[in-house]
Amino acid sequence: MASLSAQADYAAFEERRKRTVYLDNLSPQVTEPVVRNALNQFGNVKSVQFIPNYIEPRNIPQCALVEMENTRQAEAVLSEIKQFHFMISGMPRPVRARHAEVGMFGDKPNMPGRTIRCRWLDENNPNFKIAQKTKALIWKNAAESAFLQKQILQEEEKLARQQDETLKANYKKFELIDSITLNDKTGPADKLAKHYNLKIAHD
């Protein structure tokens, strides 16, 4: 019979799970403050936990568990991302979201009354070869994912540079327009206005 404290701990964990959203397809450049700023519009973000990547050579977070203050706020996040393309930093690729599941939490308590036993698989076991093939496929998938991840990072760095250059160019254009229309009352804009009998407000 499970103890009352174990049952209470698991019940509290279940409540936390219900108000937690699983985000996937995140940019490798996304950080915790970025996620908080993006989802705080739906309520109060209590915590952001990136899920560790133990397979690929580099631990680049691509998914995260975001705990909201209550289930209503979590449902609001899920509804928004389901209906509309939701972008969070990096390349313009939509983030995916769904309800968090028990197996996603690294700090989940044991289910009351449940015992898990692990053992080594003997070479003579019929499932040993299947396990070896599965292991090989996992490492193959990890190598492919690492290659794709490298390409994505390069594309995002290139996009970030382009966006920075565009921002600086637009800022210079607005500065030029501002100096012509507001600061210089005898400049080209005023001469054109006088020629075409127009009025320009300088305030």
C-alpha cells in the first residue's frame, strides 16, 4: 500500500503536469528569457525547463517544458499555437505545442504502488540482436540529426546577420527622412512644398 505522502507527491506532480506545455521545434538560439517573453502574453510563466539531449554530440535544446500558473493559461497557449503559426526567435519556422506527458519530466516521482526493475540483456536472449540493431539505428539517427542541426545553425546565423543589416539600413533611412522633414526647415522638403503650394508641419 502506497504511503499517503507518496500519493500526495504524485497528485501534486499531476497538477503541475496539467498546467505544463511541451514546446517543440524551437530554434537552437532560443533561451529561457526568450520563451518567457513569448508566452507571458498568455499568463504567468512559472518555469521553463529545456529537455536535455543525451543522444546528439552537442546538447542543443530544441524542446522545453513550460509551466504556466494554471491550466487555463496552458490551454490558451495550446489553442493559440494550434490555430496560428507561432514563431519564437531564429528562423521563421512555427513552434509546435502539446500537453506535457509524464515521461517528459526528469524529476517525476514514482507512481504510488509501482516498482520498476532493470536488468542486463544476455547475449543468448532472442531479443539481444534486436537491441543491437536498435542501438545502431539510434546512433545513425543521431549523426543525421547532428548534421541537420549544424545546417540549421548556419542558416539562422546567416539570417540573423541579414536582419541586423536590414535593421541598420532602415534606421539610416528613417534618420535621413527625419533630418529632411523635421530638422531642416529650409531643406529640399520645404522647397518642394513651396513649389507645389503644400504645408509641412515641423512639430
